[in-house]
Amino acid sequence: MRNLVIGGVLVGLVVLAAVLSFFWTPFDPVRVDAAHRLLGFGGSNLFGTDKFGRDLLSQIMVGARTTLYVGVVAVGIAAVIGTPLGILAGMSPRWLGEFVMRVNDLVLAFPALLLAIMFGAVFGADTLTAMVAIGIATIPSFARIARSGTLQVMSTEFVLAARAGGRSRLTIAVRHVLPNISGLLIVQASVSFAIAVLAEAALSFLGFGTRPPTPSWGRMLQESQELLTVQPRLALVPGIAIAVAVLGFNLLGDGLRDRLDPRLAARV
Amino acid sequence: MIIEVRDLERRYARRDVHALRGVSFDVEAGQRFGIVGESGSGKSTLVRLLAALDKPTAGTVSFQGRRIDDLPERKLGFLRSELQIVFQDPMGSLDPRMRVRDIISEPLGRREPDRVAELLAAVGLPEDAAGRYPHQFSGGQRQRISIARALAPNPSVLIADEPVSALDVSVRGQILDLLDSLVEQFALTLIFVSHDLGVVRHVCDRVAVMRRGEIVELGDVEQVYDTPRHEYTRELLEAAPNLRAELARLSGGDDA
Amino acid sequence: MTLSVTGLRVSSLVRDVSFEIGAGARVGLIGESGSGKSLTALAIMGLLPDELHASGSVRLNGHELLGSSEKDLSRRRGDELAMVFQEPMTALNPAMRVGRQVTEPGRIHGRRRSAEELLDAVGLPGTARAYPHQLSGGQRQRVVLAMALANEPSLLICDEPTTALDVTVQAQILSLIKTSLPAESALLFITHDLAVVASVCERVLVMLDGEIVEAGSTREVLTSPKHEYTRKLLDASDLEARR
């Protein structure tokens, strides 16, 4: 219960910042103001300004949008494609399942960032291509976990009973397998979310993700490196924002998993 | 003959295991047929083959005169509504994420609240059990739910695979009595599989003793238990902890 | 008294349990699931899970075990105090040869008998170099028993040691326990099977919902039970009478 609440609050903060940013930000996040460069905390700029005089809080708020897009879209793609793939592999004859997993491994072995760069080169580098590339690179993790969970569920007696009751494979997949692997998938989703956000950060730095001047937490983090020793604030602010989002989604994931399990929910 | 099994074999190539090595027997309608065996005897494999949940490597299984061992799943609909199984593990045989009413109505393919209520009453569970989850019930109650599910499609054959082995001793009697009365009430054919000789004697009229994939003895319960012909049957009967014998010995005056 | 348990409590699961076991006595503890019988054994061994706390007194050969330091307890386990659990499949280290495992209690506590000697005594000659997965359930229980008896414990606790085994193997293991336990060692045998307890033990304790509801000699308790629950158990175990 606690996980759900804390996770919900943290994620809520991020979502709030993102939504609010469509209507209002303290300052224009992209406006350069050379006269007010590198201001510290407090004053009219709550989080201070960066080396171009841009307000950090405003950048954080707009950057929240990117973080959410990337995380949700990438994980969404991976889950929607990877889960059925994994379930199918788990319910097929063993040789077919193994074959699918080997192909899966091939994709898994391919570095996600490289894939994103290639996509960027071909389709043009921006947030969308980055999200899709990261999503595709995350499919194998979901497929793997879905298959593993499916194999376990398929070996239970209640599935045997369902087969004895004449249920079709599709029905078994939807009514028995999916609910019983949902816990695993939720946890995988929260882990993948964190990885996706960080991957976007790296891509932005390399110029293959969100293009400047659109604010992105990841890029803020990377850009802060050159002044790290003199202005650690520039790294702290986006760093903590990323940490809050990642922690929030992880806790929310754990909380949801527990809430949805009737065996655990009953104890509350 | 409601079920006919001829020279049934099941080999697992990958593990080179010969789970069943040529088993043959008949079950008549209305009979209470027991299958006794220890681990590795092949009884669990036999259960799956009887229910066409697995395919044999050789031999045939016929149900009401029709062969079922060579039919694809889509043609087995008739079997699925006629033959049902009650499993051993009261926790593992019920989907923990489904409510009791959905579990019981699953073989029917759709929700039927009246039938569910009827079945709950038949197995001695209260009406409000329908909305609860398996983990909220005791082992004995879960077996009742399992039995209700098995009875839902109105089968003519019930296979009980170690239905009371995982239950406490004081609860076993109740579940056995329940099975007994339901078999009477619905005129079912019962195939009762167990490693527990006492239980099988209590429930069945005919018994097959299995060992390492083969039937070593087959006959009426009284005859097999009182005058066993095969050495293994004798071994089993001797090894089984026998409360009456122990009590007789104790009453006779010596302490253990 | 070898073992003296007084007012043992474990949360609300074991309530005010008291009994004594003298040297050489064979005592059975009967109960169903939830009766607290396994927890009682774990409390004696000091192996309760972290969330559960035991209070009262458990004295072995005069030493108070409850509240003893882990260091003290681990010195006694495998030496004066030994336990055999129910599940043979997970009781042994799968990565260590059986001969090595069986001599471990001896090596830890300073007494040395050879692996061959120990395994021979439980009817497993020549298996010292085998790995657990190469042995059957019954054979593994023999190894576990050999380990438990290696240092001639004052008290051997067996918690449903044969429940997971086939009936024919069960008989062999019970017979082995009866013959290889030294005469001065005490035995606490936990089971739900009345016939087994009748064949192994001379005294029996009946547990229900965390309490001992009846205690006495096996003969007394099983042939003229006083408590309703004991009678119920006897009835339920005696299926032949029902048809």
C-alpha cells in the first residue's frame, strides 16, 4: 500500500509538471539570457539558471514531457509486441519456442543505442525515432520474461484442468496466463522505464534524441558535465528529477503488482 | 465398457523414460475403479492419457467405443464434457487469480450463476463462496471447489487423482464421503488414483496395482487385498502403516 | 531429563506447551497442519523464522536453549541436538558429494568417523562419491539420518521424515530410525500418521491449535483416548470402519 502511495505521488509530481508546462512555466525555457547566467538557487529562478541563462525549473517542467513520452512509448511498444511474442513462444511446441527465443537473443544482443543511431540516420534524429528505437530494443526483455512466466503457468494443474474443461489455447492464454504473469510484466515495465529514460539521455547527448533547444532531462544532465566541479547544481537538478521519476515508477510498479494479486490484496 | 485401454505406452524420448510400458484394462460404466501405485509407477501419466491431455507413443484409449488417443484437440469436445478430473494439489489446481464462480463455470464456457449455486450446494459450500478467491479457503474446501468444477459439465466419468493426499487426516474422510455420495447421486463412473492403499480399499470395487509403468495385478478389491497374487502387491500391503494392526498389538499388552 | 520444555509460546501459534523427554525415550508429537508441531520443533532447535519469537523455557541437558546465542546453538546443533526434516529433495547440498556431506557434522564438532562407516550404518555402502541427485528420495533421507546420528545426539527430532516417501521406502526408513538410534538418545518424532507413531513411539503428545490436548503412553492415548480431538483423529484414520 505504501509503495503504491509513494510511487503514485512521485509519478504524479512528474505528470503534474509535464501537464502544467503546456500552460505555464516560470520563464521561457529556451530563451537565452546572457545577463543572468549561472545563477544559484532561490531568487526569481527557483533552481537557478544554466550557462546560457535559461531557467532550470522551466526546463525541468518541459523536460518532464520528454521523459514521460519516451518512457511510456518505449515501454508501451516493448510490452505490446514483446508480451504476446513471449506468451506464444511459451505455449508453442518446445522447438518453436526455443527458436523464437534465439532470434530474440539476437535482437537483445544488439546495442540499443546503436540501433537508435541507425534509426536516427535513416529516419531523422528526433524524440520519436529515439522512442521507437529504444522500444524495439526493449522488446526482447519483455518477450523473455513473458515466456518464462508462461512456461511456469502452463505447468500448473489449473491450466491442466482448463484444458480438461475444453478451453482453447487462446482462452487459456488470455484468462489464465496473462493475469498470472501480470506481476512480472509490471515489474519489468518499471525497470525498462528507467532504462529507457537513461537511454534517451545518452542519445540526446550524442545528438540523436531530443534536439536542442527542446529541453530534455537527459541532455541537461549531459551538458552539466563540463561545469560539474564548479556548478554541481546543474547536474543535481536534472539528476534528482530523473531519480524521482525512476523511483516513482518502480514503486508504483511494485505497488500495482501487489494490489492486483488477490492473495496479497486480501491481507490489507 | 465405458473406457478401454489397450497396450498403452508412453515414452519420453528426451529423458529416455518409459513411463508406461503396455497397459491394458477396461472400466465399466458405474464402476469405482482404483489405480494404486507409488512414485514412478506411471499412474499420473495414465491419468493424462485417459483424459486425452497427452498422446501415447503406442496403444489405444477408447471412450464409449470411440478412440480418443488419435484425435486432435478440436475433435475432443465430446470428451471434455463427459470426462472430468479432480487433481491432487488443492492450491495448484485452482487459478489463484480467479473467483470461485469463474473457476467452477469455466468448463461451461460461460457464467451460469444458477448452475454455480447448484454445484456449491452439492459440494457443501455456502453460496457466498462464489465471490471469493481460492486462497481464502482451507485445503478441504478447495478440493470441494475442484469437485464442483469437475461436475459442472455433467460428466459421466470422474477421475480423481490423489484427491485427498494433500489434505489433513481429519478432513480426508469428509471429502471421500462427499465423492462417494456424489458418485451415487449422479451415477458416475469413478477412477480413483492413489498411493494410499487404505483409501483405495475404502472407495473402490476394482483395483489395478501399478509398478514402473505396468499393471502387476488387477482384480476386485476384496480379492486383491485379502489374497494378493503378485509379490509387489504383498510388499505394498505389508509396508503400509496399519493402524488397526498397531492398535491390536498395543491392546495386546506390549508397549512399542 | 534430556529435554525439558516449559510454557513454550511462539506468537499465537504455539501456546503454553510443556513436556519432558528423558534419555532414551521415544516420544511422538501428533497434529495436523496448523497445530504448531513443526514450530515447536523449530523453537527447540532455535531455527524459527525471524518474524516469530519464542518465549518460555527449553532446557537440553540442563542448558537453557531459548535466548541462547546463535554461536552457542550452532555448537549444539549437529552434535547434541539433531533434526531430520520432511523433504529429502532439498535437504542436501546438490553440489557436494554425499560422503563429504555426511562427515561434515563430524568435522565441525571434532569427532571423526569415516564416510564409509557412517553410510554403511544406514544401509548405503559404496555411495560416498555419489551426488545427491543420483540418489532416490529414500536414499537421501538415509544420508540425512546418517548426518543427524553422526555425533550420537542426545536428542533427535524427526519432522514427518517419511511423509514425502513411497510407502515401501517409508517402512524401511522407519525401521532404520528404530534400529540405528543409540539407546541413550531421545527421539521426538513428529507426524500426522497415527499408525506410524504407534509403531515408533512409546509416548505420544497430541497437539491442536498450538496446545497439547492429550499426553500419555501410546497404548493409553490410542486405545482409550480421552480428548475429543484424539478420538476424531483415530476415527478419521481408521477408514475401514466407515463403509
